[in-house]
Amino acid sequence: MIRAAIISTGDELTCGRTTDTNAGFIADRLFELGIDVVAMLTVGDHPERLRWVWSEALRLAQVVISTGGLGPTADDLTTETVATLLARRIVHDEQVAERIREFFRLFNRPMPENNMKQAAFPEGAVIVPNDLGTAPGYRIEVGPADDRRYLVVLPGVPREMQPMLTATVLPWLAELSGAARVGHRTFQTFGISESRLDEVIAGIPGEGRWSFRANFPEVSARVVVRGGDVEARLEDFGREVYARLGQYIYGEGDTSMERVVGELLTARKLTVGFGESCTGGLVTHRITNVPGCSAYYRGAVNAYANDVKERVLGVPAAILAAHGAVSEEVAGAMAEGARRVLGTDIAVGVTGIAGPDGGTAEKPVGTVCFGLAAADGPTVTRRYQLWGNREWVKLLSSQIALDWVRRHVLGAPLLDLGRNRAEPASVKTESVEPD
Amino acid sequence: MIRAAIISTGDELTCGRTTDTNAGFIADRLFELGIDVVAMLTVGDHPERLRWVWSEALRLAQVVISTGGLGPTADDLTTETVATLLARRIVHDEQVAERIREFFRLFNRPMPENNMKQAAFPEGAVIVPNDLGTAPGYRIEVGPADDRRYLVVLPGVPREMQPMLTATVLPWLAELSGAARVGHRTFQTFGISESRLDEVIAGIPGEGRWSFRANFPEVSARVVVRGGDVEARLEDFGREVYARLGQYIYGEGDTSMERVVGELLTARKLTVGFGESCTGGLVTHRITNVPGCSAYYRGAVNAYANDVKERVLGVPAAILAAHGAVSEEVAGAMAEGARRVLGTDIAVGVTGIAGPDGGTAEKPVGTVCFGLAAADGPTVTRRYQLWGNREWVKLLSSQIALDWVRRHVLGAPLLDLGRNRAEPASVKTESVEPD
């Protein structure tokens, strides 16, 4: 198994002003190639700290991937550090230089002379192209054949680094590590806890390296297989996972609940609308994060005050008075009102108590009611007892509203949170909190 | 200046399944105490990697703060690693053990025997209490007086770690580092770019360590001062900053635009509503993230489809036909319609093209129009040309809508993005992209 180390460079990281997302992004991709990340190391823009981090990384790992420190200013020291450590000269690359000049010409701006620093590389470097910025990356191989080391140097801006990694570095690494014989598959679930998911998956036969990621309110399960007929083995795993988890799996790979809902509605040519209260617009914010959503999404009423529920959604005052704003009856009336007012095939109503205040003995914080109205059947409603802080209750409620639409379109039963409740992510890691 | 190293432990980090937020959180707080973070180091749950990371951290820094590896299972190795490295025995703490048993009794659950591991500490450890979980942290001092080292061991769950750091570790570190004589102040700005902010602040006299954080679409500026009359010096800085930046500063310290807007509306006893289109519910999602918002927030109409703008908000079909859905005229009519339908003192309408599709030569992606209707004056409208991807256009639009409410309530002029446009955060760090 190839060992890798990841270096992140920049004072903005060690000062805590910026959270490093690069190292985690790279580690995630290396895991999928079956590469073992020995350490993730962050230092500021100091020559001696950079020397330390690079020499330790090269001692610990065969592949070292670094981000940051490639800018044009004096405190961008990565290339100098690498060249010094490897005892290589720094050479000017005229082709890269011309591309940088072109970049500035394109924007009709004078090029500061120090930008030419970004066209200088340690001798023997292979350029990793950067389509989105002026600083290309590079890789260098050093050492004898039986103790080879590989250095990969990338810029720190995530939106430049990520495509460079994906387009150039990962395919090269896949070859290097023999990862042609490694495959993976990621199942996105909602409504089942991480521990329950772990239990279910532990019962699945076959050799694979499983890992779980709780990203509240979802949990994803990824399996990596190595060797043999990779495709067939992944297919076997998939069959078992779906047989055991069914509708708790909402999708696979790089997707989201709102995207899956959008794909289903598009395929069935259905439109959707919402009557939100406690979620406050989060459901439709998520719906409208998906480009092209206007094909199926028409609008929503965010009826926070009771008289807006009455006036705009037409919820009868008598129902509000008899059952209270947080009730299945009002959720159902909100769904029906939203469907009528917005003119959609399906509408979902959500009303609840997000907290921290407003809870009662009968309806504690986290009480949330849902209703779904559709052309093809009677309105359905349900009350759930959710948990967590205001942010969690809103997020979990928005997820349930979207999952209701998904399950309705698929003709699947309503979500049952009773037995398989999705625990808050942060409870899991360390404390083994009694639940 | 005291040097610190931060260690994060856990396979979930080196596998890329979880993004480490602990190290950045701690680095941010240490910066405020004037402590220099030499390195942030992450390793998985492997004995030899843990030994390496701890011995290097203690070589590089006087203070080492670690998170993770304190759970009850066999792969939680932090305490063993520290004890071995310092050649100290591991001792049982009966008081902590009793608290853990109590914790399980409280939840009426049997305690797994391995939880007693969390009551075992290297000899000489001073407990750092954990009010929210079973694993307390601890600190240990080692070495001669002229070369003292301080180890701080905390659990990895952020919602446990953070209050432990704040309540127990930071006050102790403040004393250790003489930080009683260090003070800081953070100004939250919107509508001005980081480079422009840097320029303005560079002109301010006085000795302070300034740092900037671009958290799109906002930029915060923090000044840390050390020595002398800390309070008076911070007050001088504040006076200068407000004199130069005025309404571009919307708040100070740990706040948000939506919270500031809520405080202003509460103070003036005003209510607000929205007619959203391209923001899709994000404005009201943010408004309702603030507990107690029902005092001033009544509701919103998310009028995505044109006929919802007509039917629910009463935007005249003639205006839609004459000017198109993305126009100042429609934004104004949406604001007026929202104010009427929702019965609020103030309402804001937002309509635009978030992309990636839907742009034209005349109205490219990023064209967003705003309108504000209020009881005390005529409806105002404006068109902005925003930038970035769909997510950014939505986020920036939601920020402008909230900022309009803030400026209206304060009687301040409308936001001018023309000269001081807030650049996308990711453009800044490395590439010096021509702009």
C-alpha cells in the first residue's frame, strides 16, 4: 500500500482565519485509490517550518502532495523550499511564462513583474496545468528505483486545486498505485442511524473496506474493493445493500436529496410547491440550489405568522384555533393551500417548533408536523418528534419534507424515524453518549 | 511569543471522511491570545504515527493541544501515547469514574466496561472537565522551569471540545502567555473587497496586528494589540475604522447580518416580509436562523414561476410582459405585493438570474434586481450585476436583501457595490487573477 502525506501551507491556516478543506478533499480521493494517508501537516509561510514539514513528509511517505505557497509574493516559499531540499536549480519555463502574460493580456491588465515567479520550477518538474489561475502545479520524482519519492505541488485556492487534482494528479496516481484494480461505491442514506447502518452492513458477506460519513442528517456508506473482478464485486455489494436498506438509500455517489427529488419530478413531469413554517425557507433554498429547478418547482409560501397561514394559504381559523399551529391538521391544510395557491401537482406543508423557545409539555421543541397533498390521492399527514438545536431541527425537517416528495413519487411508504432515528452527527465520535 | 502545535487524531480525518474543524477553531483562539501556531498535525489511530506526531510537536512547540483519540475503544490511543512518551504511569481517577457511571445511570443505560478507560490519565494530569460527554480532557506540565512544556489533551467531538477550550483551557493559556495584556476587536464588513479593506486599514495609525478573513460575501477585519492600555488602544482603532468605513461595517465580534437586522427591527418595533424569486428561500432561511425572529418576521412568498408572482404577489401581468421578470419594476412590485399580502411594515423583493442558464446579452447571469417597500416612503429599486456561480449569486443576493433592510432602518444610503465590490473569496489567495 502506497503511503502519502499531505501538506497545507499558509499563515491564514495557522492563524485560524481560513479552515483548510484541501487536505480533507485530497485524503478522500486518495482513500478511494487505496492509498494510505500517513499524516496531514499544516505550517505557515516560514522557511524553517516549511523545510521541517517537507523533510518529515518525505521521510514518512512515498507520495507527498502539497497545496499553497505558489503565489507571486515573497512569502510564497514552496518552490524555493522544494528546490533547496532536493538540491535542484530553479529554472524558468518560457511556455508557462507566456501563458501567464496571455492571462493578463486577456483581462487587459498590466502584469506585475513578480508574477514571473510562477513560471519558475525546480529542475526536472513536470507541469500540472491550471486552467483557472496563473499558478500551475508540478510534480517531481526523486531517489533510486527501490526507494522512489514523488512530490506533487499544487496551488492553495480550492477551485483551482480541485480540478487540477482530478484531471491530472489522480489519473497519474491511479497508475502509480495500481489502482486500476481498486474500485469504490458510495451509498447515500437518510433516516437510519450510523450505528444501525454499521450493523446492517457488517452482515454483508464479501471483502471490502467500508467507511461511514455522518453528515447530519444523512449518513453515507462507502465500500472500497481491491483486486479480482472489481466491477462484479461492487455489483454484488450493491445488490446486498439495496436488499437490506431499501428506501433508506436515496442515491449513490456525488448527489444530494434535492437533486434526486428534482430528477424524479423531471422524469415524471410533476411540479411541486411548499407551505413552510418552521423551516423558514430552507426547503426551497435547497430545491433552488439545483440548476434547472424551474422545470418542476413553482414556488412556496413561507407562512411564519398564523394569520399568514390563514390569509395566504387559506388555513381555516377554526382548525388553527382547535389544534394549534403545530398540528397534523394545520400541516395538511398548509399542503392543500399551497397546492391550490401555487397550482402544483404536489405540495408539502411543514409546521413545527424549532426552538429553543416555544415548546410545551404536550408539544416540546422538535415537534414537527408534515402534510402532503397531491392530485392523485388523499392528503397524508404525520407528526415527528425531532431532536437537536434550532439548526438541526430546521435541517432535519427540510430533509424529511424532501424525502416525503421522493417517497411519494416512488410510491414508497412514509419515512419511519421511530426505530432507525438518525442521530446527531456530533454525538457519535468520541463520547459513546447513552442515547 | 509562546509557540504552540495543534494535533488532530483520527482515521476519519486521514481517510477524508470528516473535515477537521477543531484545529482551525483552536488556532483562531490562540491567535487572539498572541500565541504563534507553529504547526497543525493530523494522524490516524496508529501507535507509531501518534508517537511521531507527539514527539515532533513537543520538539517544535512549548504548548501542544490535541483533540481526538480519547474514546473508550481500543483504537483510542492518545493517553497511552502521552504516558509512554513522558514515561509516566497511567492512573485511575475514581472521581471521574463515578461521574461516568452517573452519566449512564442518568440515561438509564448499562455502562460498557471499556468506558472506564476514560477515567484513566497519565500521572500528574490536571483534569479539564467535560460537561457534555463522558471523556474529560486533561493537561500536563513537564520539563525544567527554563524549558517547560505544556500538553493539553481534549476530546475530538467539536461540541464537547469547544466549550472545554473556552471555559478551562483559554483562561489558563491567557495567564501562561501573559495575554491579560493582549486584546482584540473584530469588525464585520459587507460590500467592500478584501483588498480595498486592507488598503483602508493600512492607513490607520497605531500598532496592532491586523488580519482579514474573507467569508463570502463578507470580510472581517481583526486587530490584536499587545501591551500598554489595551482597552484605550482598541477604542482608538475602533474610532478610526468607523470613520473610514462607515456603513460597510455592519457589526462587531460574533454576530451575523441576519442577527443585526433582527436586533434593529426588534428595537424599532418593525415587521418585515419578503418576496423572493432567485434567492429561492435563502433570505428567509437566514432570517429564521435567529431564535425569536417571530417578533419581527411574518413570512414570505417565494414566487419562482411568473404566474405565482402575478397570482400570489399581485405583480401586474403588464409589468411582467413589458419589463421581464428580472427588472427593477417587477422587484418593486414584488416588494409592494409582499408588504400588502403579508401585512408588514417593510418588505423586500428580489428577482434575478442565478445561472448557470437563463442569461441573455442584456441580462447576463448575475443580474439581480431589488425593491424595498415601506410604510414611510416611496418604493425604491436597484439593479446590480453580481458575479460567481449559482451558489454565490444566491448568497450575495440574500446578503444584499438583508443589508437593504438594515440600511433602510438606519436611514443609511443604499449599498453601492460599484467601486468596492466584494470579490469571491477564492479568487484571493494564490492566483492574483486579473479582475
